[in-house]
Amino acid sequence: MSVPGRGAGPGAGTGQGYDAGTGAGAAEGSGPGADVRLLPSTGAACGVAWAATASSAGVVAWWAVAVLSAALGLGLVVARGRNARWAGLLLTLAVASAVLAVTAVTLGARERTGLALHADDRATAEVLGRVTGDPRRLRPVRPGADRWAVTLRVTRAVVRGEALRGRAEVTVLGGRELSSARAGATVRMVGRLAPTERGDRSVALLSAVGPPQRVEQPGLPWRVAERLRSGLRRACAGLPRDAAGLLPGLVVGDTGSLPVELEDDMRAVGLTHLTAVSGANLAIVSGAVLVLATAARAPRPVSLAAAGCSVAAFVVLARPEPSVLRAALMGGIALVGLARGRRGRGVSALAATTTGLLVVDPWLIRSFGFVLSVLATGGLLLLARPLSDRIPGPRPLALALAVPLAAQLACAPVQVLLQPAVSPVAVPANLLAAPAVPPATLCGVLAAALAPFQPWAAHLAARVGGFATSWIAGVAHRAAELPWATVPWPEGVRGALALALAVVAVLGLLLAAPPRRAGTTRQGDHGPGAPGAGRGARAPATVLPALVLLALVTGWLVSPALPRPDGRWPPPGWAVALCDVGQGTALAVRTGPGRAALVDVGPDPRRVTRCLRGLRVRALDLVALTHFHADHIRGLPGAISGRGTPPLLVSPFPEPATGSADVRRLAARHRIPVTEGHSGLRGGVAADGLRVTWEVLWPPGSSSPDGRSLPGGLPYSSRGTTDPVGAPGSTAAGTEPEDGANDAGLVLRFEVTGPGAAMTLLALGDLELDGQDGLVATTAGALPADVVVVAHHGSARQRPRLYQRVRPRVALVPVGRGNGYGHPAPSALRMLSDLGSGIARTDAHGDVAVVARAGALAVVARGGTGAPDRSLSAPGAPDRSLSAPGGPERRLPVAGLPHATRQRTTGHPQSVVADRRQGALPAARAPGPGDGGAGCARHRGRGPPRRPGGDRCGHGRSSRRPGDPRGTARRRGLRGRSPDDRDQPVPVRRRGRGGRERCRARCRRVRHRRDRLPRRPRSRGVPRPASLRRAAGQGAAGPGQVIRSTGGGLRPGDQG
């Protein structure tokens, strides 16, 4: 698919949009009598467009000629024989050849620009182009860092002094400064190019440096639309926060001010399509215009012309996104049919519209918004009426339930590619929210139209629409709080295929039942005695074997990736569990049967909910938020959903301000008490013989954000540490900026005592170097702990003296696979291994539990899915994990533990990976850079590397070499990294014949050259051969210099 956000605007994620004809009209022409003759050609257009856009211009051109020749030959056969039986195949071939021809021409134009070749080299470029849409806000690369994207249609570019001309699209990534770009404006931007995925509409990514420079103003339609959209935003200024952010999103797709919490809740319960403008909004607006024109007794042509103008105006106002274009074209076909007095055929109109759009723009097939819009509309046209005929109850109620059910069933297999979860409450939530959509849409459009002329009237209309959007927001919040609001589902193609089979099985069961209404009897059927009258009752017996087979195949596809509620997880007697929530932290400390204390909640409510359900935690006694970064707080709604109102313990440093405000607003809504933590604060819980006490060790006092100082008098630091590599007390130089919120985060120490077991836990949060120094200075004596949660996801900034005082037996590293920070750092892993600590990582092992039994600690890993973390990664970021997790393997050993301690538990969804008694096992050492961990096995264990940060042969993990500003960046890949991260070490990407194979080849070349050199000792003063001096960077032998001969005589230029 395309770059995230490229589809149908911000709502493309689940933007199926219950399109034109919601209600009774949606079912017109649907069901068994629908005209499906155009569907084969539409399917061919979709398949050909998908394959052709991922190929090269030459290959596509060859196929276009071949298919066109076949179409011409078949056309001659049909014309001579006057046989219409092959007309359908002829149409399919003609459509396929047209799609191939357009794709070949477009690919050729893209290749002639040369931008793709320069993107492979990560060259710096200056581009000039027109902004094709509104800027899109993306998930941040790091907590608190805004990320935006905008698409440019480039007409001119300058790369390395070479002027490139041609038309091609480029996706620009940058910070908040990109939000100032206006749709339709011509801008100039400078940045570093990076390649895109195969099949992407954009030929390259551009990491922008600086804000866009406006060269030309947008055209008149763009300026008018922007004035109306900004007027709508001003009219919503005085509304409640949820209503003010949702009304512009629902009316024109503007989600710039949509609260993150509301966006997450709407996504969880299947309501995000409301912010993706499509057919439903257009049908409401054009229908209202028709009603007003009819009420004014306007002639029929005038009414239809007014409705057509409203459709065109709405397309300009809502931006010509793919789903909007599809709805507008279908609406135009329907209006033409009304003008000619002919009844519309919905399926034929959808097929013709989809085929026509794909012929004009084949890359639409890779837009999630367009695909979901087509599927939702097709589901309504084909399934709404048959489903409503089989739902008991009054027909209006049955139809109201059938409409969202049909759309959800049609879109579910594609939605799971975007969000690996299924929402059982999606249909009820849509049913409750649907009545509020028409008034909100009409009031929003009226407010936008009145804003430039009568601001007070626009504000009044927006306030009326705000009541409707407040109702929708309330439905989203309440539905997301239900215990089973979302159910995890396998991601990727496997999950989509499994869900498609499940949808087929559900539809087979529903449609196999006979219709409940006599109104569905077709012409020629005259009651129970008619032929085939009882066929519907015998249908279940006919389809039962097929449905059973589908159920078995679906279960086989789903079972490897879904958690198994079979009693084998969590392990009996678990005391501490680190949840796999991606690049974030969520730590559960068991306080009793079905109860726990939670330290941080991760970045995703769904993931923390899945973990707590797997641990069978039904109530929380404490939720401690170490600081207010997104990767530690955004999962709070999922953590507290259905688990009471646990007290919140938070950092006294309220930064980032948005995160702190979101937490306090959620706590106020649920009436949860909030306490600011400081050193000396204690608490505890005792139940069923288990006693858990906790104490805050850091920060030592209240923070002072206005004075930019940290607790305990430590200076606020917004710069990286200046400690050199190898400086005492530091594992590495700073590679990323320190954060005051991190250093002011809570550090908690837990003591767990129970029957025959005792354990201590130290949770360091995201403490940076200053915070670790302060913790060491303010705590007298040792800080012994059996288990430690490594600070800042195992980053390179660790103070060894802190961990030497802790002396942990087990180190837990909460880290997401494929994160863009290089976490965990090899230096941190090596330091922990040198201390004799066993290391467990969520990116490699999934959820991890620690069991304490009679002085022994057992580390039990549930097993990860091997899926990359996308919660806080830039779009298209490659896998940069420093140690490859084992994919779906569930018996992964914990890094750093001896092989002798591994115990297999075949058949269980987890494995006991260590049973470590203090002092009983030898300390294990994690592989370091010098061991050839990312290079070849030949150099493993042969001392320090010849190049800092790499392997002996230079093919390991290394920073950019001095004097080579592009070499390392060109090899390693920088997609998704911000300009501030360009000077950070970039890990090796192991794909195909990667670094390991190159390393071995280099070793063979070095060994071959070494064997050719003389081995007898040289006397003092005799220079090395010229070939070696050239390899070492020295010049060739000059006049008067003596070199040693390796052959049977002197070489030319040698002095005898």
C-alpha cells in the first residue's frame, strides 16, 4: 500500500465510509438480482493495476502490447461472427490493456526524472513542486517529537548540481514546520532523498531540512476551499475539546485538532471511517440540496443541476481524495440516471466508476482509503438487503442493523492489514453513532458556508453540530472502555486471509437461512407450493460441510498468532511480568489473585489490554506513570478499562504538557485520584499471604519546570552528554538528546514477599545520565535488587556504577522490535552481562514473567510474534533491530544466560528459559562488537575491532567514518530517520547477501593478498612493499627509495 496517510486522508486507516445511499436506498438493486456483468472487468483492472504498479516500465509496456494484441484479435473474431458470447472477455482485455498502457507511460515518466536513482544513493536534493493535499500528522519517531508528511508533485529538482525535469510525486517528511504547507501552493524544499517501497506512488522520500518556501500561491479553488475550512475551524473554537476536533474531521476530513485519545478510541471500535469523507457525507449534502430545491418548486432539471453543483463544490471543499472521487463519480452517474428517468443500478455504477478511476490512475489500488471505500459500497449494495431480510424484527430496524454489518464484513479483511485487531462492538457502536452523522454533517457544512460572511451564525450552527459530535465521541469512549472492545488478530497476509475465510463462513450461515419477509419473493414464486419454495430450509444441510472446512482452515491460520487462554500462561507463581507493548514500557507486579500494580502502560491501549488479559489481571491496585512521554502513558485507557479506578502515581514534572494534560483529564473523567511521587513516598498491598510494598526513590523533591531545573538541584539538560567514549562511568557518548522529563521520572523499588519466596524489583523508567547520577548520590549504600528494569529501553547512556550497586540477577529490557533508536545498545547489554545478569528482552521474547521460588528466579518467556513495532516508527522505516528476534519461535533463550540453563517445554506457549540461583551459575557474556556479532564467525572472540564500533574487518555496526560523509549512510539506509538522527550510528540491515556475506568475501580477499606477500622477516629501515603502502594510504615509492623485490629481479624504478 501507499505511504501511511496517503489514502483517504487521516481516516484512511479504517475509512470504509458507509457510502452513498445509507438506509433503504443502499439496498436498491442489491441482492441476487443485482447486475454483476461488469464485475469481471473491474476485478481484472484491480489485479492488473496492483501488479503493474510494482513493476518496471519496460515489462509493463511489453504486457500492454501483448494484451492489446489479444484484445484486437478477439475483437475481430467477435465482429466477424457477430457473436456476443465473448463480449465480456473482450471488455476485460480492453480494460486490462488500458490500465497497462497508462501504467507504462507513467512509470516511464517517473524513471526519466532520475529521482529514484538518486534516492538509492541518499543524495541531497532541492525540489520544486505543488502540494497535492493537506499535511498529515504521523506517529512520532520519538516521544514528544511531532512528525508530519506532505506530498509534492515535483516539476523540477536539483541533485548534486544536476537539474532534473519531469513530473513525479515525492513524499516529504519533517517536523511541525511542514504543517504550514498549503494545498495547491508551489513550494521549494531541501532535504535528503531516500527510496520508497516497490509500488509506492511516490518515487522517493525527502527528509526536509527547514520549512517549505512558498514560490506561488494556490489557485482560486484551493484558496476558496482553505478559507471555508479555516472558517469552520474558527467556528468550532468555543466547543468542547472532543466536539471541536471531531466536527471538522467529520465534515471535511480535517483531523488536525482531533484529540489523540478520541482518535484511538474511534479506531478501536471501528468509528474512524467517520473522519474519512466519502459517499455518506456527499449523499447527505446532495440529498439536502435536492429536498430544498424540490420544496422551492424548482423545475426538475434545475434541482438536478443544483445537486450536481453541490457535489462538485463538496469535492473541492473536502479535497479530491480517492474515496471522495469515487463517491462523486457514482453520485454523478446517479444524477444522470435521474435526469433520464431511469432507475439506477448501484453495482453497475460502482463497477464502472472503479474501473474508470483505475484506468486514469492505477495507483489508486494501493490506497487504503480507495479500497475500503469500494469494498464498503459493494458490501452495502450486495449484502445489505439480503441480510436485512434475514434479521428478525421490524424492517427499518433490521435495515439499520444490516447496513453497518454489511460494511464491516466487506471491509474487515483489509482493515486487519492496518490494525491487527477485530472489534466485536463495531456494529453496535456504528448503529448508535449513525443518527448523529446527518445533523453534524449538515450543521458543519452550513457553518463552513457562513463563516466568511456571518461568523456568529457559523458559530451557532457549529454549536448545534457540536451536540451531535459530542454524542459520537461519547459512544466511542464508552465502547472503547468495554472489556472486549478489541480482540487481537494475526497481522499481515495470514491474518487477512484468515479473516476473509471467517467472513465467508459467517455470510454462509446468515444467507443460508430462508428470508423472513414475504416481500423478498420474486416474480414467478407463488407461495409454499411453488417450485423450490423449500430450498432455503434445506440450504444449511448443503453448506454445512463447506462451512466446517472453512472454520478449520481459519482456525489453523489464526492459532499460531493468537494468545491461548489454556491456563499455561501466566506461569504459576509469577511475581513480575514485563509486557510486550512495542517501543514502550508496561510492567505488572502481582499483588494478589487477579490483581496487580502497573508501572507505565505503553503506547497502545490494545497491547496493554492484551497483556493484562493474558495475565488474568482483573483489578489494579496502583498505576504508576514514571513520566508523561507517549510510549509510557498512551495505553492508560486500555489499562484501566474494566479494572476499577486504581490510584495514579505520576511524576511531579508535567512535561510534555500535552501528555500531562491528557492523563489528568482522563483521571478526572473516571474520578481517579492522582498523586505526585517523590522520594520517601511508600505504600503496600497484602492479600492471601502475598505482601507487596513499594517505595519511590527518585525524584527527591518537587520539580520546577518554569525554572528549567530538575529535582535535587540537577540542571535541566536538553543536550547530549559530552562524556567521551570510554569515559569513566559511561558506556558511550551521547547519541540522542537527553530529556528533563526522563530525568525527573519516577524510580520505584518493589519488595514482594510470599510463602517461601521473596524478591526485590527496581524500575528505573527512562532515567538519563544526570538522573542516574542523582539517584546514586541521594541513596546511601547499596541498592540491591534481584530484578531491574533497564533504564531508557537499554539505551547507550547507562552509568555502570549504578548497576554495580544494584547487582541485578535478572535485567528486563522493554524494547520494540525494529525501533529507530538502536535500542538496546550493545554497550548496555555487555555491561549487564559482565555483571552476571541474565537479560530478557521483549523484542525477542515477547511477554516475560519472573517467578520466585525459594530463593531461585525463573525467567519465563511467552514468545513474541516477530512483528515489527510500528507504534512510534516513521513510515517505511526498515528493520533496525541489533539482534534479530526469532520470529514466531516460542522457545527463545534469554540473551546472556548460559546454554546449560535452558529448559525446553515442548507444546507450551511459553518456555522456562532460566532457573538461576544466586551464585550457582557462571556469569555469561553477551556478544559485543568485537566478537563479530553482526559480521563473520572467523573474527568472533579475536579482541577489539580495528574500526571503532565495528567488527575487525569493518563490516559490523559502526558510525560514519571520518572523511566519508556519504559512504556509511548510503550502505545502511536512513529511511524514516529525522535530520537530527543523521549522525547517529546506523545498524546493519541483514537482507539477502548482506553484511555477513560481504564480510566473509572481504576476509577471503585479505587472506589471499596476505598469502601472496613475502613472509621472511625484513630488516630495520627497509620499507614495506608499495602495494601495502598504497593500501595503508601512503604514497608510492619515490626516487632514491629502496623497496624489497618479491620476484626474480629488480622492478623498474628500483635502485640497485
